[in-house]
Amino acid sequence: MTDRFSHLWPPQNEQIFAALKSVYRNGDWGRYHGEETRILESNLAEYFSCSHVHLVCSGTIGIELALRGMGIQSGDEVILAAYDFPGNFRCIEALGARPVLADISCESWSLCANSFEATLSPSTKAVIVSSLHGGLADIESICEIARQRGVRVIEDICQVPGASVNGRRVGTYGDVAVLSFGGSKLLSAGRGGAVLTRDESIWQRINVFKDRGNDTFALSQLQAAVLNPQLDCLDQYNLVRRQNAMKLIERTASTEGVSGLRHAEGDLAVFYKIAWLVPSSQLRTELLIAAEELDLPLFEGFRGFAKRSERRCLKPVSLANSERAADGTVLLHHPVLLAEDAVLDELSDQLSSLFSQMG
């Protein structure tokens, strides 16, 4: 890929470099416990208005620990969208629980509240709500339905740290929220994650499971050191990404045959990816081949779970939107959203031209 559509990621700046030098000089880089993890826990607790933070080795293990903290057991049913990150499905299976598939909203690529409600059964114990590709789940409605039925809510906010719905930060609605600090994420440490909760019992169960003579799923001092300065400027970077993403979305909104994200009034989106939907997998393949020739940073979305065997999961509702998303989602990765205006203008022209040809 040529330089005009690439942008340096993970970020490299003086604040991150200074943090790395600090843990080298004080020796915390080689210690189990140090100041950087304590600072990060405190910063995350303040940012997300939560009481308890577990720093962990990945967002995926964070989802599993959240389920364990809720007391999910073999035979319990856990709902998730049929279009989602594959690790979430596997985390449910890891506990011997039963994944139950609900559909997504075609405008947000995220769990549909009505479909979620239709999948509920007496065996439902929890739901994993992922906000994906620049879209935001209707978390208010989902949480209200869940509370009425005694169902626990895990917010997977790995793609949307800093997003908000009706003025309230995403990650503060459910019983637990999970972050990822993977190498491509908006808060990046190469690996790592965090589990956030206000529920003492959930925090304690996770703590007991993690403790096997030491913290089995720990985040290192080096990782925490590079995350602290990134959290300080997260909102600033999100603002720039949001402004540029909305320009791209608006520029391509009228393309025939190609649909994109829509946000409810009061939503403040965050863009780790930007999603578009084309009519078929064949058209998507043709589009991505053309994009590669133009050096455009476009990729396909998740495969989803709609085609998985019913021996592995329950499918009590229509999954039509999830099936379409698995076949036709095209994604733009976030680093280019921090590029200069001239680069974004060129990218916008190229995307509009390419989508018009496919429409």
C-alpha cells in the first residue's frame, strides 16, 4: 500500500516515548506490580465511572472473565449477534454455555433490540452487546429489556472507547464493559484489555478465577505505560476521526446499491472502522480487488455465525441482516482518518468513484 493512504499506527509521540523511558529508568518494566498499572486502573475507573477495573491480557479473555464473573455455567444461554467478532462466540462455548443468535440492525451493524427480545428464554442468563464498525447498538433499549427479564449485560466496547449514547458514555450502561488494547485498536498496547464493572460480586468472582498464585491474565507495566498517555488524548483523536469519518459517510450516502451507517440523534460515534454494505459477496470481491489496485485501505467484515451448525448454537429468529452483513460488509480501517485533509479528499473521491461503479 502506498504512503498516500497509510498513516502511522500505533501512534508514536513524545508522551509515549517519555512513558517508556520512565518505566525503563525506574525498573518497573521488569516488575509484576508497579505504578503504571495503578495509574491506568484509576484513569479507566474515572473515565468510565466504574468502581472496579481488571487489567487483562486481551479483550477476548476479558469477555470470558466477564461471563465467569456473572456466574455463567454450563447449559446457560447467552445471546449475541449473529454478526460479531468470532472470539465472543468461542468465549461462551469455553464455559459450556449455549450461544443464542439474534440479528443486527442493518444501520448499525450491531445487536438489534427487538431481535434480542425475541430470542429471550427462561434459560437466558446474559447478552453480549458489541458496537461495531462505527455503529452503536441501541444499548438503552437492550439494557431495559434485559433488566426486566433478569438478564445480565456485557458491553463489548473494544471498537468504540469514548463513544456515547444520549450523553452517557458507552460502557457505563451494562453490568460489565470490556475493552481491547490490541495492536490495531484505538487504545493500543499490542495486546491487552480491561474488564470494567460497578458490581462487587462480579469483580470478586473474576478476581478469584484470575488468582492462581499470581495474576494469571495480567497486563504488563510496559503496556500500561503506553496506554496512559493514549487515554489522555483519546477524546481529541476521536473527534478528528469522527469529523473525517462523517465526511466520508456523507459523501458516499447517495451511492445506489451501497448502504452505510446511520446514527440516532444523541449518538456520539467512534470510528475504529467505517462500514458499508454492498449487495453480494461477489460484488464485494470485485470491489476489494479494484480497491487493492488503487491502494485503498478497504477490507471485508466478519464472517458471522449464521451458517454455524445448530449443534453449536440456537437460532430462534431470522438472521437476515446478519447474513447480508457477512456477505457484503466492506470496512475502512481507522488510521487514515487521522491523515491530512488533502489525503482525505483524495480518499473520498476514490471511494465515491469505486462505489458508484459497483452500485
